[in-house]
Amino acid sequence: MSSKFIKIHIPLGDESAIGPGKADLLEAIIQTGSISAAGRQMRMSYRRAWDLVDTMNRCFAQPLVATATGGSHGGGASVSEFGMEVLQRYRAIESRVNQSFSDELQQMAAMLATKSE
Amino acid sequence: MSSKFIKIHIPLGDESAIGPGKADLLEAIIQTGSISAAGRQMRMSYRRAWDLVDTMNRCFAQPLVATATGGSHGGGASVSEFGMEVLQRYRAIESRVNQSFSDELQQMAAMLATKSE
């Protein structure tokens, strides 16, 4: 896969509060209604998916993902209204950065090694 | 530390070809003339610094860092002309993204948890 996007992260201290992986995970939680199913869809362990959710929830002023009780892996999860707003703002920045800097990205991509698609 | 910058990465496949840490490392190599000294300055292990250099050198069409022979940790390292150009382009994109999207970053930062400075 060649480089088609500039990836952006919003940092808080040493952590990434939200970036491409966490945004994808939020969307997978919206689709599947659970952290474990979202993790499976993204081919990551439940532990990894949970860690990403935990980081987001700690880094923002309000939780982005609300979990219902019901066993260690169960009970379902949903993205809060606050989480929806963060996701929307993140995707808007990501999309506008890539539109605004497509020439610069293309110049940088031309300097990358060629990888088979 | 509160969020003051949007961090950007130029990906190649699943890897980050260059991002904030690798750009800082290139500057530290320019300053110190060696990967080990640059790693120490950035408080990372020699192994970690070397891995970052290796990733950059593999991801780009030409090596960004040239190493001289002379023992496992020795011999010195320098940033190639090609590496200087990549670094300059990366810093330019990073700086212009942050200028262009300072309002959006501020709105997002206002949604982050407060961390002590």
C-alpha cells in the first residue's frame, strides 16, 4: 500500500488522545455495539481494543465510550454523544488536512520506497 | 502538558515512514553525529533509536541516515542530503498544518482532560 493519507494524532502529554486507529475503533463500536466485536472486526485482541478505549476515555474530559456491565467481555458498548462529536471533529480535521496538503503529501510519497500494493 | 500540536505521520503500509519522533531523532543525529548519542539525548535505548533509523531507511527510496562502520555502537552517523530534504518537507507540512488548523486544534484541545503541566 502506498502512502495516500497524512495520519494525524491529537496528543495529550505523551499519549495519543485520538488518531486513525482509535477513530476506526470508535466507528467499529458504533457498527457492532461492543468493544470485543469491534476489536475482532479490526483484527486486534480484546485487550488491545480495551486499552485504546481506556486511553481515549482517560484523555478526554468525558468518556467517549460507555460500557454496560455484564461480565468481563460482555454487556455491550456505545459511543457517547460526546464521543460522536470528538469523532466527527477528528474526521473533519483529517479530511481537510488531506485535502489541503495533497500536493505536499504527493511530493513526500514520491520519496518513499515502492511497496507492492 | 496540554495539547499544543497536531502530530502528523506519513505512513507507508502499516508503518510510519516519518513522524514527530523520527523527525526529532534526525535532528538529534545532525546535532550529535551519532545514533547512540542522539538516542541518549532523546532518552531512548540505542536499540530503539536504531530501529527508528532502520524503519526510516527502509521506508524511503534512499537512506536518510548514513552510518560509518566501526563497531556495533560506533563509527558515527550523518543525515544524508536526501534525509535533510525529507526532514525539511516534513517540518514544513507539520508547521503549516498546525498554523492552518489552530482553531480546530483549540476546539479539540478544549475537549481533552486537564493534565498538570
